[in-house]
Amino acid sequence: MQKNLNFKNDERKVETNWYKFYNNVSKHLDYPDVSIYEMLENNSSKRMDFIAYNYFGKKATYNELFKQIEDCSKSLKKIGVKEKDKVTVCMPNTPESIISFYALNKIGAIASMIHPLSAENEIKYYLNVSESKVLIAIDLAWDRISKIIKNTPVKKVIIVSVKEQMPFFLKFGYNLTKDGKINKPQRSNKIIYWDDFIKLGKDYKKRTKVSQKGKDEAVILYSGGTSGYPKGIVLSNLNFNALALQSIEACSCLKEKDKVLSIMPIFHGFGLGICINTVLNFGGCAIILPQFSAKTFDKLLKKYKPNVIAGVPTLYEALLNNPKIQKMNLSYLKCVISGGDSLSVSLKKKLDSFLQSHGANIQVREGYGLTECVTGSCLTPIDYYKKGSIGIPYPDTYYKIVKPNTEDDLGYNEDGEIVLSGPSVMLGYLNDKETTKKTLRKHKDGLVWLHTGDLGYMDEDGFVYFKQRIKRMIVSSGYNIYPQHIENIIDSHPDVLMSCVVAKKHPYKHQVAKAFVVLKDGIEPTEKLKEEIMNYCMKDLAKYSLPAEIEFKKNLPKTLVGKVAYTELLEEDEDEK
């Protein structure tokens, strides 16, 4: 008999004023004490003929998806992947990335999900810190991977092309325009292409499914933690299962066969946890694309007519600015969610007006969360909104505000650090007990609270308001950029004395990184040197995290204790405008 986990008793330990806005949303849920794969398998048993995903018009039923997962799991076993082994998935949104994720979970392995556009030294870091023996990667990343793979524990590399499961006519066009430009590896004992990889498991006869519990490690996602370098966030089966069940309940409008525009990346908690795992668990159809372009947003809407869109604010700015969408009827939309970044009050107002004037009688619903709890844990109710609020907590998730750097509770409408507790909260940071201890703290109420590092407040009705990040993290088009990481790289340039990176406002990306650089004595500041420093950064930074601007300065402002006063640089940059 399957054991279920519940967190009902935790309600007694914290105020829950937000319950009166739940309406038909359940306060508490039961969570199966099983793996991510097994919960999906159980929830899909009566939906096998439904469409699970749509990739450029090529569709797969749930039955076909589970067959693909089984084939992949056999091949993983065949090449020697064992329970608890870590395997890195360096992929955009393709069928193979989804299949690999669930196949790894099925055999009890741990999936380490990384950005396919990561710089070569970032990939090297991810592979080493996770101790991955196998890498599943998009062929577009091979040029970078090839330069560092010898200095990692990886024994096998499985190469995948985005064209693998495209319909024939698109695959043909891809071969003509892009395929020949990609630097691909030669097949070898170490390098296996996806088609050959899948064939390896055909004669594997043993059982591939491993029995796992909710508390077992399942996924590693990456974020900045509390320091500058990306940290591995270790998430359990329960974390993902709870998120899926909570999201379905909190949305309170999702139905089987609903089509979801799943364009948030699979290496991101929002993309993997909401746009893939949650969608599949309610029997929806995930419309997946390896790359999203704002210019073709209208074509996606026209072709697929999705019922649900989940994305970052920049996605919705693209919707408003695309003239071809202005005349569209969007009545097929039943749920529009914004997360991954702050949605301004003005943008929400414009979006709500746009949706309603185009036949969608709904409001855009803002969510809040962070990778340390997979993704969303707070959401605007379906039929109610408070100006500037990010919503109310999910079922079984509790929020409160504390005085920063303490565990002291604050009252309503007092600014402090947002902390939360619930079943989606991470197990901890990979190989970093000290930072885990600072972030996950057991309070006097006996609950373990995740200290988010974000500043905000809660009103008397339990609505949460986000104000700003206590950390220096920069958010650009939904991606996290970590100033200290960029500074470390710039400072290692032979001509640089020191640097400071701050957030610069951007009309479309919300924020970009700007670097203030002090050169060593005798080095002349020139445009050519700026270009050299930028090229230097390209070796270690993904494109989205490169400084958008470099400004040379004779010195950097300091605080009384000698630290760089980056807030002064922010103010100075604003004043110059």
C-alpha cells in the first residue's frame, strides 16, 4: 500500500490568514512517498491516449512517452549508470531532455540540469562539482565541452541534436541551414549519438524501475546561493511531487488535455517543475521548443492556441509589443502566469487590459518562488488581486517575515526577510553544509524555514509583497546573474586591478550587468582594452551573463570598513541618465 505524506499539523504553528482567499483550493494535500517518475506513472494510468508533448507539430501520447522513457532507462543501465549516480543533462527543451530526466529518475539516478549555453569553464565546474560520470548534451554545446571534458570525471557523452524528433520537413530544412555549421564529435567508445544510445538498451532484460522515497535526492539545479559562484541545489522527489500537486491545486483551473506553452527552459526550476512536470501530472500537453523568439510569438499562438502560458515578464512585454497579436482572439487562454522575475504593477495592468480586450476574461497571475524550493510557492488567487502583491502561499506552504539575519518574527506590513516552510523546500546546497545551515534554519516553532534573502512584507490578510533582493543578484530576462562571479573573472585579467558589477536597468530585459573596472597603474583605458576584457569574459561566462557595458574608473567608492560601495555606483549610474 502506498504511503502518503501530509503536513497538516504544521498549520498549528503559524498564522494562516490567507486561507479565507482560497475559495475552492484545498488547504492541505496528501503527497505520495514515491519517486517523481512513479507519481507521474500513477497519475497517467488513465491518460495514456492523451497527447503528452508537441514538438514542432510532432506529437507523442503518454503511452509513447513512457515507452521512450523505458527505452532510455534501459540504455542508461546498459552503459553502467547506477542508482544514486549523477548524470548531467546539458539540453534545451527537446523530447530527449524530458525523456532523459524521467528515465534517470526511474532508475534512481540524480539529474544535474545545466544551461546548454554555459561557458566552457562553467560546464567544467558543473561536471566536477556534481561528480557526473555521464553527460547528455546538445550537439551545439560540443565545441565548448570538447575543450574541458578531459578534466572532468565524465566517462560517456551522449550527443543529441535538436532535429532528432523534428517532423521530416523541418529536419530537412535544419540539415540545409544549420546542421553543417555545428562542430560535431566523431563517434567513439566515449562519444555516443542518441540514436545509437537508444539501440544499446534493446537487449537489456532486467527491471529498470527503482523504488524510491520522497526524501531521496532526485535533481540538482543551479543558482547563486549566497555567494557569487553558482551553487548546486539538491532537490528531492518530494520537492518536485509536492510542487506539481500544489501548483495544480493553487491554479484551480487546469484540466486534462489543456495545452501549455512550455517555453521556460528545462534547466530552470520554473521550466522543469511547472512547465513540464506539473503539466504532465495533470494530463496536459506540453508544447515544447528548444528556443523561443519574441518575433515569432504570434505564430506560436496562432498555430497551437495554448490554454496556459507560464513565463517571465519579458515574455509578456513581447506579447504586448508584437503588432501581429493585436488583432488576435485569445479566448482560448484560461491561465496566464508570470514568474521568475518581478512583474511591475503597470505591466500587469496593461496585460490584464490586453487579455480582456482580446477575448480572454482572465487576469495575469503573478507567482513567487526560488530554486531553493524548486520554483513557485506563492500565487495570486484566480479571482482576486491586491495591487503590488505576489499572492498568497501554496497549500501546505507557510510564509512569514523576519528581521533580516535573524529568526525574529515581524508584524504585518513590516519590511523584513521573506522566509517560507513547506514540502518543496530543498534538501540543501551541494557539498556546502555551512551555507545550507545559514539558509535552512529551524525556528522556535519547530519548523525548518528557508531564508530567501529577499526583502518584503505581509499584510493582515496574508498577501505577500516582494520589494527587492537582499542579495546583489541581477535578474535579466528571468535569468539569474551573479555579480561576484563576473567580478572574479574580470579581476583575473592581467590589466585589471579590481572591478564591481551592478545592475543596470534595461527597457526589455529588465536588468543587465554593468561592470566598473579599475585598471592597474600604467595601463591606459581604451576601447580596444574594453573589447579585450569582453572577449576574456566570453571564455568563462554564458552570453546572457556577459556585461552589457564596461566603464573604466580611476577608483571605486568604498564604505567605512573598506568594502566597495556598489550602491553608490548604482546611484551614480542612475544620476548620469
